Amino acid sequence: MLRHRRLIAGLSAAFALALAGCGTPTADAPPPEQTRVVKHAKGEAHVPRTPQRVVVLDTGELDSVLALGVKPIATVLPDANTQIQPYLAEKAGPVDIVGTIGSPDLEKIAALKPDLILSSKTRDDEHYEALNTIAPTVFAETVGKTWKENFRLNAEALGKSAEADRLLADYQARATEIGKHAAGRQVSMLRFIPGDIRLYNKGSFIGSILADAGLNRPPNQLGDKTFTKLSREQISQADGDMLFYAAYGDNAREQMNQVTGSVQWTTLGAVRAGQAFEVPDDTWYLGLGPIAANLVLDDLEKKVAPR
């Protein structure tokens, strides 16, 4: 794995040098007085005051820019076997696909001549130098529970910080109101991935939303790790007063159906109480941005605070 990463890093560096040598992607860079300096996880970026050709390289970045009314010219897919999540695809409209998360197609991105690229160290650290040669590139440090900080960073790069602050304030007000109806119930989070069962902790995107709503979590889900892997025999660890679960892809859904049809599943307190609910994976786990967060609140409101 280390050798593979070094190879990719070397190829990215070579690509960056080649681009720098030909000068094409940076030839149209705006003069300094027409840019803003944005500090980010890899240093500083001199971005156009009003970026017009934005490329986003993760779900969270796509969600963030669309929330701010910006339609990017290109994005990536979660993986080669999927499409853009429906809740984002409709808002994005026609958009070029430039690879998958963590594996961007540098040549395609360069050909589009973007004026801003958004991603994170978690996804694209090894590609940063090449991307930054193509266009000013702004990186968040990580993904998941930091989605609000990432949103603010993306908004700063787009010159829309005030709008981001307003959207986050509205989100927090909603989360707080919904949480008032939880009455001390402990909420548990479970996700099925092909070959994996994951118990999601406080240190995750969905964990941060539940925390913002003031919802309680079972003691075994209070860690800062994004998730804990479970075996089918350990499924009792996913119990709570309420249980929300989802599946990523068709293969994972088959696995989920096997588990939810098992005797172990029927012994869970949340299941016996009729408080186990399947939720959309696209928003609850894969979303990573403010649009997804508000859609999660919509779902929570129906279950935690029904009208």
C-alpha cells in the first residue's frame, strides 16, 4: 500500500511539473488584486473573488457548493459503480464527471480549465501539488464530523461566508427544536457496507448531527472514531431506544436483509418496540454537507418529533 501511494504521489508530482512547464492551466490566472487569500489545510490559496468554474472532488464539497447556489462544472462519483446521489444530482444538473473520490482524473480536470478546486487532505492529499498547478486548490483537513468547518471553508473560497453562517444558524435552530422532543431516548446508528457492519460513533457526520440536536447515544457509540466494525453475532451492540440503519449499495442491502430477518435482530429492544427505522444512506452517511444534514433533520423530525 505504501509503495502504491508513493507511486501515485510521484505520478501526480510529475504531472504537476509537466503542467507547470507548459504553463497552460496557470496562464489565465487573475492578477493579485482580483483574488482573495484563503488559508486551508495545505497552506494558502489565491482564489478569484468570484469563482466561475468550480471543480469539487468529494460529496461534501458538492453538497456545500450547491447549498450556496453554485453549480460546479465537474465532480467525482463515490465509486466507479455508483452515480451522483439523487438528492445532489437534481440540483447539480448536467455536470462533468472527473473520476471517483480519491482518484481524480487530472487530465480531464486540466482540460476543463477550472478557476477553483475543492477537496480535502483525507481524499486527495497525494494529488494536491498537481491539482494546485491546474487551479487554486483549497483543502479541508478531514471529512465527516468536521462538515460544518468544511462548509465554512468552502464558502470562504466562494466568497459566500455570510450565507454559510446563516444556513448553519438555521440548521442549528432546527436541530435544537427537534431534539427537545427526544425525551432522553438513546439513538443508535448502524450501516451496512459490502462485507462490513458498522456502528457509527459520535465522531462521524451523522454523529455530529445527533449531537447538534442534543440526542443521547448509547455509551458504546460515544467515541471519536467514525465507526466500529461489528460481526453479525455482535449485532446486539447496535441496540438503543431508537435505531436508524442504512445500506450502501445492492450487495450491502442483501446483507442488511439477511441481518434484519435474523433471530438476533428480533431480540433488539428498538426492534421489539417498533423503533428501528431504515434511512437513506445517501444523506445519513454519504452526504457530508448542509443539504444532507437538513434532510437528516427532516427524517428525524418525523420519527423523534412527529406532528
